[in-house]
Amino acid sequence: MANSFSGLNIAKSGLFAQRAAMEVTSNNIANANTEGYTRQRAVMESKKAYLLHGLHSATIDNAIGNGVSVDSVEAMRDVYMNAKIINQTSDNSYNDTANTLLKQIESIINEPGQVSIADELDNYWAAWQDLANDPSDTALRRNLVEETHSLISIFQEVDSQLRLLQGKNYKSSQGSIENQIEDCVKQINELGEYISELNREIGKSEINRQQANELRDKRQVALEELAELVDIDAFYNKQGELYVNVGTHPLVQHQFFDELHVEIKNGELATTVTGSDLGYPEYSDNPDVAQAVLDHSVNLNNVTVTVSQVATAHSQYSFLTYHPLTGPLSNFGITSGSFVVNGRGFYLDAENTTIKDLAKTLDEANLGIHAYINESGQLIMEATQSGTANKICTADGTSNLFTVMNMHDNVKAQDCIFNFGDKEYTTSSNQVDVIDGVTLILKKRGVATMDLRPTVTGGKLKALLETRDGVIQEAIDGFNELAYKIMTETNAIHRVGYGMDGETNRNFFTGYDSGDERVPYKDCILTMSMENFIEYDLTTIACAGGHFVNETDRLPTFNGVGDASNAILIAELKQTCFFNNDKSTFNDYYNELVTYIAARSQKTENELEYSTNILKQLDNQRASTAGVSMDEELANLIKFQQAYNASAKCITVIDEMLDKVINQMI
């Protein structure tokens, strides 16, 4: 019920409410440049009215207002817009990081020094062509050696810089991608823990229906910083508690935090990021049958693989045993002449070749064969790659080598047969890439189901992982394949040629065996070199060819020092197509590799520009409602000031009225 002082109470509530509104406005102005601050406003509510009985009627009551109160301080937060910004932040950060890394790769490939690999390739082939013009010129032979050194040097420089950027899980330098991955995961864990702590503080502060607006602003800033690092799914449960998932991993569950881990399986496989603390994820429910290695380039679900047969590598042994090992092959009834292994012809001087010499020749000939003599004195030949396509094929020519040795199969060549989905695959290897972004490792017959959903699906971390396992590894493999082909094709021709000393069957480059049946060129640049005897004796460079004087000859005869037929064949390799199904030359393949990386870089740059513009638009839209406008706040300040002054004037008037009634009426 109203009394004589009700007007004072109403005016007083106006004073308090307008003062609170001015304080909120002052806080907005003070935080106009505070990162992540959301504009606030005082939500005023009219107090419940009381009834005043009618003065002229006993049946009619009149409702009289009871003033105003500040019900809450509301932050002008748009939850939907914040969620869109979080998602776009992750996309933009991914593009930004990928663009930066691709620019670094371009710089390494295009500017390792004063010249490029393409320039050194041209110089290498030109050196062989110059030597073909005058094969007896020592200066030209020395020039070939120096140009070969330059070619090897630039290959190794580019390869080294790419590997330095990529980093190794056992030795990563500061600034390498591997080092950045470790730092990124550390920052993710710190932010995840910070968000869980903010959740705890917000929960405490909002027990009595109050809004912890400043804490919520801090949490939003932390979520956006987290989204820059990794793609997240932030959502609220029915109780209004915040949960944050990274892929399938629950990073934050309100007050609880579960960190990410960088796991190493071995020195060969790159590190991976997982939410499990049990070690490197196998992904498979039956790892004895099949496992998977992700390269973080795509998002996948569950897959089932049925292995019907695994691939095996062909292995042969000679039924004949050789003792002593130092005796010439002619002692065992083997004649001089030609023979063929895996489609490549060789000439055998049986009177001057031992079984050890033969094994060494086959082992170093880059035939995809590991050859050696066992303790029983038998020649063992093992294919370095599995599958029927890599079966060891031998044939006698004018020599009776393999007839006398009587080669038997120790392990037969066999292809891998497996089903994925509704399709059956046959492959020569037990490591297959039928699923984009995944290498399947097939071990034995059986069925395995694999959960291939990666933990990391976006943000800076995905760009780091994807570039490390994708473009950089593709570049490293591409340059190694290029170098390996130069080595093997040069050696193949050089071995059938003759040096100035009349000797043949010598490599130009040191033979290389990667030990990886799927990638014979793997890491060959690391040990790429010329044979030592060529560096010390220039006459061993095989410029000359040979010919058969008589039809009955088993071995060709040296054409002489002035012959350059073999050097010409090597120089002509420049124009021979070895890549892309025999459609691209060495220089074509190099240009295609450089162009591919440049195109990827340009595409990422365009995507970065687009995603940056989208993010700016979203920020501007959010700022239009949640940002502080100084003009608007100053206008509000004047409005609240006038309302405050008017409430004060009401108190003054009522005070005068009461003074009249109380003190001046007699």
C-alpha cells in the first residue's frame, strides 16, 4: 500500500537504476579496445505495482507503479555468430599455415643457390656430350667429374633443406614442422586446461543467477585461439556446461580436461597426434592382420579389410655349391659369354670371375636383387620387392651360367590379394595406398576393421601434419626418384662400356639399395656419390663401346680409346622418357614437380585470401552487435544522466511537498 513516502522510494529506485546503467556504459567505454570484450547493457524492469483503493468508489482499485530495478547486466553475445567465427578461424588458420609452409618449400626448390637442379641437369648431360666429342681428353673427363659433383651437391642441398623443414621425430630443429607440431600440441593442452578452469570459475560465479560476462568473454577468446590451432567442436549440454571435442577426442568436459599426445611409433614412421595415452594408435581391431598409417590429409570413417593372401618376395638359391669361393667359375664348368638377369644383359669372363665376384656384380647392378654367398657356398638371390611382377628372371645367353648353377626357388613370388569394400585388389606389395591418405600394412590372412577417424581435422595443426606428410614428402620422394633414375640409367649404360684401360662392367655412380620394396629410390640422395675409382682414375670412365669381331665370339672386343659410342648413349639419356609411363624426360619430370608445388602454393594462397575475407565479414557482423560503439555509448550516457537528474528532481519536489505538509501546515 502506498504511503506518503512512496514517491521518494520510486524516485530513489530511478536514481539507483540510472546510476547502474551509467556504470555499465562507463565499463563499455573503458573496454572499447579490450580484445574479446562483449558490449553489455543494463536490463531494467518495472517493479511490481501496488493497488490504491478508489477514492470515489469502493469497488475500483487503481494500480500504481513502484519504480524500477536493474534485473540483470546482459552481454550482447551472439552465440550463433561466435560458433561461425570459431569454425572459420580454424579454416583460415589452416590456409595461413599451409600457405606459409608452401612458400618456404618453393623457396628451397627454386633458390638453393645460384643455380637450380634443372641447370645442373643440363650441365651434367652437356658434360657427357662434350666428352663424347673427344673421349681421350683428360680435361673433359675432369669436367664431367666436377659437373657430377655439382649435380650431386645441389640434389643433396635441396634434399637437406626439405628434410630440415620437415624435421625428424627423433631430432627436430627449432622451426621445423616437427618442432612446430610439438609446440602446437603443447599450446592446445594449455588452452584446454585454461578453458576447463574458466568453466569452473563461471560455474561458481553464476550459482545465484548472475552472469559472469567477463569470464565468458575470456572463454570465447580462448576458444578462438584454440580454433586457430586445431578444429574444435564446442557445444553445451542440457545443464549449460561447455564441452570441447577435438575430432573424436573430448579435450574439455566442463571442469575436466584430457590432453593430447604426440606419439612416436618408430624412427621410420612420422609422429602422430592422438588423444590416447596408450601410445601410437594402431587404428585396427586386429593389428596382426592389418594396420594403418594416416598421413592426415583426409577425414575417414571405419573401414573393413579382408586379406586373402599376402605378397612374398622371390628368392632363389643355386643347387651347386662353390668351394673354394676364390676359384674362377670356369673351374665349375661355366663358360664365358652373355647372360640375362631381369631383362638386363651381362658379359661373363668365366676364367677371371669368382662366385663372389658374380654375387657382387649382381648385388650392385640395381636389378632389385640382393645377391650373396651363404655359408654353404651357394649363390642366393633375393628380390628386394615382393610380388609376381618382381620375380627374378634369369636366362643363359652364350654362357651356360644358370644351367650349371641350377637355380631353385626358395620362396616363390606371390601377390597380395585383399578386399576393401566391394572390390578385390591384387598388388605386389603388402603396403598399399588404395585409400587416399592412408597406407595399409597387410600382414597375414584374415579380417580387420579400422577406425580411421583422425584426431586432428583442421586448424594450424592439420596444416603442419598434412604438409609434413604430404607436399614435403612428395617433393623429397620426387627428387629422390629423379636422382635414383639418373644413377641407375647412367650405371646401366656405363657398365657395358669400356674405360681407357679396356676394362668393363663398372658403375659410374655408387650402387644403391633402399631396402624398401615399395620405394626403391627412398633416401638415395643421402648417399648419392660417384664410385671412388672414377675420382682417382679418370681413365675408368667408360666412354667407349665394344663389338664382336667374329660371330663365334662370346665377349665383345674393346673399340679403342678414341671411341665415344657409350658416352653418346649416356648423353642421349637427357632426351629419353622414363617417367609418367614413359612420357616425360628427366627435365620434364623436374619441371612437373616444381609446377605441381607452385600450383599447390597458388591454390592455397587464393583459399587464404577467400577465408580471410569471410572471417573479416563475420568479425564485422559480430562487432555491429557485440562491439562497443563510442557514439552509441556517449548517447546512452547522456540519456541515463538526464534520467538520473530527473529522478533527483523528483526527490527534491517530493521533499518540498512533504516539508509543506509536515512543517508549514498549522
